[in-house]
Amino acid sequence: MTTERSPQRADGWTAAVRQRLGLGRLLPLGGAVDGAWIAETAAASVLRGATVEGAVLGTLRIGPAREATTGAETRPEALRPVGTGSPAGTGGPAGAGVVAEAALALPPAPPSGLPPGPLRIEAEFRAAGDRPLPESAAALRAALVTAAAARLGLEIAEVDLRVTALLDDAAPDQVTDGADAPSPPAPAPVAKASTKAEAEGPAGEAAAAVPGVVSLTRVLGGAVHTAQDHIRVEVATAGDHRALDVARSVRTAVSAATADRLPVSVLVTDVVEAPGASRQRPALPAGR
């Protein structure tokens, strides 16, 4: 049956699907115990700031590393879902009770979220013709890996780079400015962060108060999703804070603010640069 409001409802559903698709893949931040994920588009926007002289980034995608797709059956016991393995007191190995308790504390991944594990960056770039291509590729690879770890908390195991063109030697500005590099098309933009964090109950209030949280976001639904066995919080983080560190703090704050002590996961949907901050940043030094 159709009604006069059906087209509006259909439009709203379509917009929601496009918004969700616009996030790209949901990438694991840190390890399994961190319970944190970040949208691929948010991560890519940060990695584009890792510019190096002699290379201009083009298309950039992030996904599971090849090794992550072949070792699914060799994960540690603590990473198994609740109910697997030998429980304490039933003839299982020593420490099984601790393992079961650790498993209980691990929240599930968000819908379509990649499981925790190493990641792979695939990118295209234009290179300066007056520099050896292996040298430019090595510098760009190092910058991407450093930025992924220092600014986000992504575990990058592989970086696959492909040269698509040589830059004109007569236009040196092309070498250092990657602002015109093409981006992969997104069906819809990532949800914009509001200028003031909006709280939703005790969990939302606790998350919004964490340093580095710019706002709560609502891409997968409500900013705070409470299920029977876990809580998921969506946030936009500040560009001058490491995304993984913010997500860990959000988990701690939300766990302390809620009475049920359910496992908490955090999804970073956007990384917001401060007003006036340059979108293209130099690569961070290793170890920062």
C-alpha cells in the first residue's frame, strides 16, 4: 500500500543508504581489545595530508591486508566469540576463565565493519620526472605508514603504490601540492560534525565530554546505539588528536557512565581539522 508520505520515506531511506555507503569500509583501529573502528573516508582524508616532495596522491583505498584474509582460523583463543572454547571449570586449559572474561569484554564490530587485523593501502600517484621513481615511492610509502600510525592508530602491513603519470618539470608546484589529486567517488558525503557535541543520555554525555571529540554523529542510526550485549557510539574526532586514543578514552568514559557495564565500541565517522589548518600536512616524523 502506498501513501502520500511514501515518496518522502523512500527518499529518506535512499539518503541513509547513500550516507552509509559514503563512509567506505569501516576499518579497525588498534587491536581487537580496543573495540574501535574508523570510516575509510575519514582515514583517507588524514592520509592525504602525508605529502612528500615529488609525489602527488591520486586514488587511495584502504582494506584488509593479504595476510589478514588467510589467517582467520589462527586467531588467539581470546578473540573467539563468547561461547566457544573450553569454559572454566569444565576441564579446559588453565586460564580459560580469564579468556572467557576477556571475550565478554570484546564488543562486536559495527555492521559491515572489518575484523581487527593488519590493513593494506592501495594508492596511485603522480611522480616528479627528475627523481628516481623507487625513491619517490619509498618516501610516500613511509609517509603513509607513519601518518596512519601516528595520527590514526591504523595497523598498516602493506602499501601498494602505482605511478600513473610523471609531473611536468616546468611546474614545480605540482610536486608539493597534492590538493588537486583525484579522490575515489563517494555516493554521499560523510555526516558532517556539528560545532557543538550533542549528547544522548549518560553514554552520549560522557562521550561528548572526552577531549578530542568534536561531536557525536548519526550515520548508522543514533549516535548511541544500545543493544542487549553492547553499546556503540559514533563520534567525529579532532584532527590534532590521535583517533585511536580518543576512541579508547570514549570507551572508558562510556563504560564508567553506564550502569550495565556492557562492552563499548566506538566508530569514528569523521576527522575534523581545526579552522585554518592546512588540509595537506607534511609527513609526521617516525616515532611521534
